[in-house]
Amino acid sequence: MHIIKLQKQVAEDGADVIKDEPGLKMIAVIKESPAAKAGLTRGDTLLKIGDADLNKPDDLFAAVKRYSGQTVAVKLLRNGVDKELSVALNSRN
């Protein structure tokens, strides 16, 4: 899968400021990957894997490494609706 960090521009004290939003937006899902097999789709916002919050790409990489070879709950936002899916992660050698 390919992800980006969510940010938005907001007015704060008379100036435009870029603020991080929670989660990581999926911009592509690789066919036959654990993400695709679990039903994750382009446009989903990943919020949490297991008990790891996903606020930057490094959080995702650390969580995938931590839960390698396990089936883990993934919390996400899809079209404004909270969802939870189980994802069987590949083992990393």
C-alpha cells in the first residue's frame, strides 16, 4: 500500500497554518497484498493498527514490524464512517 500524511490549512491568529490531521490516507493498494485481501481500499484513512496510533508513516512501519505474522485489528475511516477490519500481516524475515 501507499500512504500520505493528512494535513489541512487553517487560519490561526490571522495566518494560514498547516496542521496535521490524525491518520494516514491510502492512495494506492497493491493487488494481492494483505491490505487488499483484508478489504482496505484507496481513500481509506488508517487510524490505528492493534494498539498503535497512526499519525505519521513511521508509525505504520513500526506497527507492521511489531505485528508481523499476526492477524491484527485495523481501525480506519471510510467515507466518513469508522470501520474496523482484521488484517493478516505477512511475516518479515
